[in-house]
Amino acid sequence: MHARAGAIALCLLASPAAAPVSGQGPGRTWITDVTIVSPERLDQVGRGSVLVENGRIARVDRNAETRAPAGATVVSGHGQFLIPGLIDSHVHLASIPGMDFSREAANAEIVREYLVQLPRSYLYFGYTTLVDLAVVKPEVLADFRKAPLHPDLFDCGESLPVANGYPMSFAPPALRFKVFPNFIYDSGQASSIPAEYRPEDHTPAADVARVKQAGGICVKTYYEHGFGRDRHLPVMSAETFADVRRAATATGLVLMVHANSFEAQRFAEDGGADVIAHGMWNWGDLDRRQDLPGEITALLDRIAANRTGYQPTMQVIEGLRVYFDPQYLGMPAIPKVVPPAMLMWFKSPEGAWFKSEIADSAMTDSAERAGIDRGPLRRGRQVVAYLAKKDASFLFGTDTPSSPTYGNLPGLNGYLEMQHLHEAGLTLGQIFRAATISNARAFKIDSAYGTIEPGKIANLVLLRRSPLESVEAYDSISMVWVHGRAIARDSLVALATP
């Protein structure tokens, strides 16, 4: 979640037991005559059957002729493909696409309808598990978990910005410490930190402990000098980051760093980050280079060799470009994931307000005029292509919504991200693993998620096409299971709510 409308958009950038879907009951389901595609056995794709009992996978039988167990509801998957539920490990559920805080307040009913639809929109595109990286409105996450149908949800608790740094700098000084109360104290800024906040309460260890106590599975911090009018924001020192690293290790939490530049990703890798959030869109003094400089490839070699998790989040930039694409809001998928009133608002003059902010910013060239082979997107694609050849540890995350753009819509954003990743050089197998087993392992939830194996939670997706043959397969969903509860995809389409 990002503090000021436009701030992060213009940037070039729970508990370990997630709440189950309410209303599910015990039962047995036999999903049969289906091609099982599980990421740990991509060399053994074939027809078989899966038995689901009481919300978990009880048996995986790769003998297509096996009879249904007694008393089981039989679901034929003839000609279709069964995969684990997809995982998006970078979302911001409290952010509203296309709106800043003032517009949220002025359109309360539209926002309410959107939040009711939100969990269904992720399920519509097969996302059965999410990780929210920065909790700013706990009540939104609580309501999400209470919804009758919803993906399993984990979170990183309140994020750890440096005092007055990114992204808290975009909130007014009088509010920023309340919006981001888990900040890291910087003694050099003592005069600009309200006296009520004591240094000993805002050390890396104290901040990480609060995340752990709140049930977070990860720690999110930032290395960002800023952009636009704010290009000289304070960032943490290597010593402070080392303290964050030690605290995260001691508490068993995954350490994620917002880092979208060569400098920032080098800082994150030097400091032992577990996950780098965002692609390398900014190369600093090397921006004008058309080839990948040796300094950058050396860093990418380390990222690949160390198996550091890497989230390219390519749709972040594309989500800005849509304001200059007259065809975007006519996409057939959009009415599936946002309620009619919100889509109508997007198409109104007021709903296009963010276009002027993009056009007035330093992003104009990349957002409006540049093709995919220029600017930040070109640089990000080159880095992704290099890491793909190294078979780096890609993690699938979308940063939805990355900003107040209506170009980052829940569920659909993941489908578009997959298209960009494939165009940039990831194989279909790499994309599939990134959105399933790699995410599960990186966030330490692989004992319950990420593959089709006995004992795991029965979050499953039935596709009419194979995800190993085309990205378009991810838009051929016929059925989704969440904790063993079957949901027809068509029933998840956005409608106006009462």
C-alpha cells in the first residue's frame, strides 16, 4: 500500500496458518480423468486422479483407470489440466485501483463494492494464496479473510521504512508517523521525528518483533532514494540493514527489500536479502547503455547463484502505460474483476485523473511515448532475460495495485504479468514454478501449498489448456478449489452488490 496518490505509481520501481474459506464442510471429492501438472514432477505429467478429503489432498493416483473411492463426489476432468492453486506473493489489498485517499472517501460505495469483489477477482484467475506486503489497514485484511469465498492470505505485517524515507515521505508530516508506525528511527533526523516516538522502540529488532507478534511471515523494508520532486530521501545504512537481517533471521521471517535500481539491488544482495521486490528499472549512470553493462551482469550472476528470490513485477510499468491506450478499458476481462460502477467511474473524466499526474512527471517518456524496447521497461526486460537464462529463483508477484492506476486490477494483473514475463524470456515452466512451488518455498509455506501432493491443502485449479503450452492457459479456468471447496469460475464474475 502506498502513501500518496501517485507516489509509488511514479516510482520506477496473518499468521502461519492462513484463514480457510468459511462455510466449507467435510467431504470427499474424486477429481478424475485429468492431466495432473505439478511443479515438482514436470517430467511426469500425465493422466490421473486426486482424492480430496476434508479440505486436503488425501491421495494422488497417476493411474488413470483407478476407480472412485466409495462415497466420493466424482468430478471428471476429461481433457483438462489440474494444477496447484496459484500464489501471488506481492499484493496490497487495502489499495484501491485508480483512486487516491480523497477519491476513496468521495466514492465510498464504489470502494465497498470493489472490496466485496476483491477476493473473488483473485480466485477468478486462479490465485488461491496471496501475500500482502505492507499492512496499513488491518480491517481490510480482516474483512477479506471473513469473506465467504477468498484466497488464503498471509502478510508481512507493518513495513519498516526509514523515518521520513520512502514511502512514508509521501504522507503529510503530521500523519506519516501514524500511517507508518513501524518505522526505523534515524538519530540524524531526531528533530523531525515527533517526541512521542522513542528511539529504543523503533530499532530494527523492535520493529521486526512487532511484525512477528502480529503474525507476519515476512519483513518488508525499502531502499529507495525517491523520484520526481523527491529524489533525495533518506535510506538505511548497511549497518542498519544488517540489524534488520539479524532480527529477521532470529524470528524466522523472510526478509524482502523494495529495490528497483542497480544501486538498491546491489545493496539488498550485499546485505543478504531473501527477496528482491521489483525489477531493475533504473541503472543510474548506466541508464543510457543499450547493452547489459558488466557491472550489472556481475550482480545478476550473484543473485542467481545465491538463489535470491526475484520479483520482476513488470506489470507495474505497464499499468501506467494503459492511460495512453484507448483500448485498455475495453478488455473483455475487466468487467469480470471489477464491479460495473467502478468500471463506469474509470471511464469518466474524474476516473482518468491519474493520467495528468503521469504526463506531468518524469515518467512521461516511458509511460506515453516509449515502446517496450526503451526506458525502464526495456532495462527491466533485459535484466529478466539475463536472469531467465541463468534459471534464477523467480518469484511470482504483481504489486497489485502498485499505484493509483486502474492498470493494476486484481487477478487480471497476474495474467498480464505472466504474458510480460514470457515475452521477456521466462519459459512457461519457469513461470509455472514461480507462481507455485518457488513462492511456497521462499515464504516457507511449502508444507501446505505449491504442489499437488498428499497432505497439502486442496487449493487447486482446473484448466482447459496446459500451462506448459501457453500463457493463455491461465485464462482457460473452469473450476477452482479452495480448501477442497469447488467453485465454478463463472460464479466469480463481478456483479453490482446490494
